[in-house]
Amino acid sequence: MKKVIARLSGTLVLAGALLLAGGSLVVTYPDEYKLIRQFGEIVRVVETPGLSFKIPFIQSGASVPKALQIYDIPKSDVITRDKKSMIADAFVLWRVSDPVLFTRHLNGQVAQAQSRISASVFSSMKSVISNMDQAEIIENRNGKLALDISGNIGDSLDGYGIQVLAVETKSLDMPDDNKQAVYDRMISERNNIAASFTAQGNSSAQKIKNDTTKEVSMMKSEARAQAEKIIAEGEAQYMQILSDAYNDASKADFYNFVRSLDAARASLKNGNNTLILDKSSPIAEIFYGY
């Protein structure tokens, strides 16, 4: 009986020791902070991954996320400076910068942190977008807009132990009932631009045609003048040759003889082998004379 009692006592002592050992160990993972509470108050924050110790039954441990968090903010309506309605869809990159403040003010709950972040980001987005025209927003939505929104948030969430690293807009779109009107206006503007380019092109083409026609006309005119000059010079030389020929009686007779032969040959074309001449004909005179 004594042996049984001794064994049972040993087992109870061992179980108690294991229980005490298990209650005093704190396991901290790389993606979390471990808060050690004593009578409800935070007495220590464990940031280094690994094993640490606490006082069993008196102290307790609670986890707070340490890793980077992504929060997809609900879509919201915003109004631009030129009174255009747009639907903003964004997400936030954030992390817990102070686990003690995060636990005191938000009870260490990510859901409560997201609620605070959503309100702060929406207020900042509304303020930034209300000071920009729609065209400016569309032009800068992938760069300057996100930086302005993040900068406008500033350190407003530091008191909750939250650090906002970036605010990125997934889309900034118009309400469905406004899209078609905007698309129609854009199409009309592009058509006007196209018509303007076409008119400019036609004007340039017509100017080129007119200039080319003018140049061709001037070249033709110069060519005609040159041709007429050459023809006049040729005729002058021809007349000079004739004049020289007629000034010499022997040359003049020979010239008349040759011209008479040419005329006779021209008359004997197309199978006509007979030439009938009147005695008074200049050609007959040539033949009779010789």
C-alpha cells in the first residue's frame, strides 16, 4: 500500500512539475509579438523569436501580428474638384509598429485596426481627390496620387500603434451611368481631332499640288520660249541659207531644179507612174530648159 501511495505521489509531483514548466514557457514565432501580462497589465513585450519564460498562473501571454498586413478597403464614392463622381477602389499595406499601443487602444484586434485604417484612408483620399480635377486624377493615379494620399495620412495612426506603409489605388472609375456619356464625349473629341488633322492634310496636299502645278507651268513656259527661240534661230538660218542661194544665179537655178525634182517625185507616189505637165509649168520649164 505504501508503495502505491509513493508511486501516486511521484506521478502527481511529476505532473505538477510538467504543468508548471508548461505554464512558464512562452513560444514566440517570427511573425508575431508576444505580450506578457500580469494582473491584466502588460509588463513585457517579446520581439525575438524563440522560447522565453513567464511566471505561471500569474502571468499570461498574448500574440499580436508582426508581419506586413494587406487590407482591401471597401469601394467608396469621391467627388473631384470639377464636381465629377468617381468610385475609388484601394488597398493598404500596414503593420503594427507598437504592440503595446495597438493592444491598449484596439484590444490587439486586426478587425478594429482595419476599421480605423479604412476611416483614415477614406478621409485622406477624399481630401486629396477633392483638390484635383478628374483628368489630373486619371493621369496621376499610378504615382503621385498614391503618394499624396499616404502623405496626407501622415502619423495620424501612430497613436494606435499602426504604421501605414503605402496606399495603392486598384481603380478609379466612373459610375456606370456616367461612363457612356464620357465615352461619347471622348469619341466626339477624337473625331474632331481627326477631322482637324484631315483638314490640315488636305490643305497641305492642295498647297503642294498648286506649287507643283505652278512650277510645271513655269517650266513649260520656259521650254516653249526656248523652243520658239531655237525655231526662230533655225528659221533665220534657213532664210539666210535661201538668201545666200538666191543671190547666186547658178545656185538659184540648181535650187529650183532640185525643188522641181522633189515636186515631181512627190507626184509619182502611190503607184502613179505617169506625170503630165503643162508646157507652162515651172517643172516643165526645167525639163525643157535642159
